[in-house]
Amino acid sequence: MSRGAASDLAAQLRSPRVATLRGKLAMVARLSWPAIMAQLSTLLMEYIDAAMVGHLGAEPAASIGLIATTTWLFWGLGTATVMGFSVQVAHLLGGGKDAEARSVVRQGTVIVTAVGVLVALLAVAIAPGLPHWLGGKGVVCDMSTSYFSIFGASMPVVYLTFMAGAMLRSSGNMLVPGVIAVVMCTLDVVFNFFMIYPAHAIETPWGVLTLPGAGLGVTGAAIGTAMAQVVGCVFLLWYLLRRSPALSRPWSRARGFVGTWWRLNGRVMRHAVSVASPLALERVVMCGAQILITAIVAPLGNTAIAANAFAVTAESLCYMPGYGIGEAATTLVGQSLGAGRRALAVSFGRITMTLGIAIMGVLGVVMWFCAYDMIAFFTPDVSVRELGAMALRTEAWAEPMFGAAIVGYGIAIGARYATVPAFINFGSIWAVRLTLSAILAPSMGLYGVWLAMCIELCFRGALFVLLFVRGRWLKHATAIAAESLPADTQVRRSNFRTVEPNAKQV
């Protein structure tokens, strides 16, 4: 990406020229495709851990599956914290306030680092007891504890990686985070190969070659992933703080890096809390429900635990494009509102919502036909494959409405409208999915759990479509424009178009 490319998006959105449908689609594609690739690469890291460990047997696979939902909870806390700052960056860049955006980056780095350290201490503290609380038994608990301890200790690095990528995407730079995600995925394969498996010999045309290996199994998978995260974090932070055209050197206006780089601004913190707190609460409640679902599945046996974990991971392949489009929607809606262009924000919301539903609908069809092969990638166990394929085919029917929920959520976050979407998410999963799972699992087994998930996702998607159509997500639109645009630019509430300063004002 050239030096001016990252700020080109903000310039286009601030232009008084009304974009054509073709131009809007091009902008959505420009932001969505790298974001989809980044999401896909992140997913593949989870695939790699699950697949490499899955070939060691059912117990190692179950050990990761048992704590999978808890790892999502800790990831969710990080993304919620980061979102509180990255949304503000999108608004400020949309309004042309690059210096203020850099200040938000500086403050976000301080807060995200502190939260990462606190979460790491919590994760390491609960690691010994967590597998037992979730219903695990025997050697599975020991392997889960080892994996989760290393995972938890890496949280500061993971959170800073999230932050750097989110800030760059908010500036319109989807390319660099996407490339680094692919690099991290590749390194994860390499590191896991040498950390999971013991040393072994292979035959080549030039003779026998002995490959080194630590033979650490599940523990090696956690170490390999953490090492890949460190490499990605270092490069993303370097690019954000030193090379990003819009956001580099965020400490330059803070009276020197050593003296006051840690100082926080009350308004920035209030906006961050207003976005992050409902998101964090939503992630805690939603992942808490997922953890309870894991506890519901645990009595069904190791085969069901492994099949459930592999099906959840395999299904992620279908909804990652939805999350990529959702990230593009957050950036486009956020910068459009920051530029004072409400109608453009609504148009981008409509386009991204339609694309999310259509693309995930197509992928749902693919998932239905390829369900068995997708599970077979993880394990040679036939019973696990059949049970996991059944789960995927049940879930495939909900993919279009899942796309509506994902993209609708991204649209609302871009408009700094977080409380109602958070309530929809955790209310739906607790009132519908968890209740139905508890009722259906005893008689229908794993099929009942995934049928409950299918019903709940359709219900949630319908609520997000209704939220978008009614337009309540634009509640803060005028305030965003007033805060993000230069002081001598007026915003008319009636039609929400910006008015450039006249000669007297100048």
C-alpha cells in the first residue's frame, strides 16, 4: 500500500460527490477482501492447532475442545477493549482529524497493554481448575490446563496484535493486517510442526532426513501459536507506530515519549468505555453461555466433545467472510459518519448487509455438501467425522441469517451504537440457544445442541435486520459528526449534510 492509500478512503468519503453504486461496491470489496483473508488466516491458526493435535488421538483433541469456548471469551475481551478505541479512530480520520486520531492510538496502546496483563494473570490463575469446572476428566484435564496456561500468558501480545490490526483497518489499510495474518498462519504451521511432534526420519530422493521435534503434543501447539503471535505483533506494532501514513508516531504531540505518553484524555476514555463496556459484557455473557453449552455436551462423552469442537472450528470457515464484511462495514460507516455523510453511511450499511447474507448463504450450501470432508480434515476417527458432519449440516441452514447478524453488528458498532446490539446478542443466546440446548440435548444428543444453535441464529439475524431497517442505530450520528469534523464546519441535523465555512467564518 502506498503512503497515501490509507488516507485515500477518508478523502473519498469527505468528497461532496455522491458515490455511484459501482464505486461503493468497489470500496466495500477493497476493504472486505483483505479483511476476509485476515479473518481466514486467523481461523486457520485455530484449524492448525485442532488438526495437528486431532491426529494425536481423541483425548488430545478433546482437551482443546473442552476449553475452546473459554479461549473465545478471553479473545472477546480483547476485541471489545480494542473496539472502544478503533471506532474513535475511524470517526476522527473520517473528519480529517489525524492528530486527534494518533492521540487515540497512543491512549489505546496504554489501556490495551494494561488490560492484556490483567487478563493474562487471571487466565493463568484459573487454568488448573478450569477443565474440571467444565466437566473434563483424567488426562484430558491435565492437557487442557497446560494449553490454557500458555494461551493465557500470551494475552498481552494477542491484545496488542488485535489493537494494531484494528487501528490500521480503521484507517482504511486492510492490506498490511491481512498480509501479517497470512504470515502468522504460515509460522504457526512451522512452529507447531516442530513443537508438537517428536523428532522423526523421512525418506527423500537424497537419503534419509531426520527432522527435529520437541514432542510436546498439546503443550507444543500452544507454544507454537504463541510464538507466531509474537512475530505478528512485533511487525504490526512497528508498522502502526512508525510507518502508517495516518497514525504513525502517536506520541509526537505528547511532550515527549518518555514524559507524558501514558496520559489519558477523559473524553476519549468515556467514548471507549461507552463502546467497550457493553461489548465486553456481551462477550462475557455470550461466552459464558457457550461454556455452559460445553458443559452440556461434556456428559455426552469424548467423541461428542471432539465432534462439537471440530464442527465449531469447521463452521468458522463459512462465517469468516461475514466477519470480514462486518469489519469493512464498521470502517465505512464509521468514517462516513465522521465525515458528516449520514446517507452514505446508510447506503454502505445496506450494501454490506446484502453482501453478508448472500455470501454466507452460498457458503452454507457448500458447507452442507462438504460437511464430512471438512471434519475429516481434523481427525481420522470415523465416529467423530459422522457426528461432526451431522452438526454442520444442521447449522448450514442458518448461515444467511448469521451473516445478517454479523454485518448488522458491525454496522451498529461503526455508528457507536453498542448497547442494543450487545443486548440482542447475549439475550438471544441465553434465552433461545442455551434454553433449547438444555431441553433437547438429553433426548437428542449433539444434534439437539446444534438444532438449538440453528434456531437461535435465525432469530438473532432477524432482529438485526429489523434493527437496521428501523434506523435506530443512527442515534449518535449527529454527535459523531460534530465531534469529528473541524470546528468551523456546521452540521445540519435535519438532512445531515455538512456545510463548509463561508468567507466570514474563514
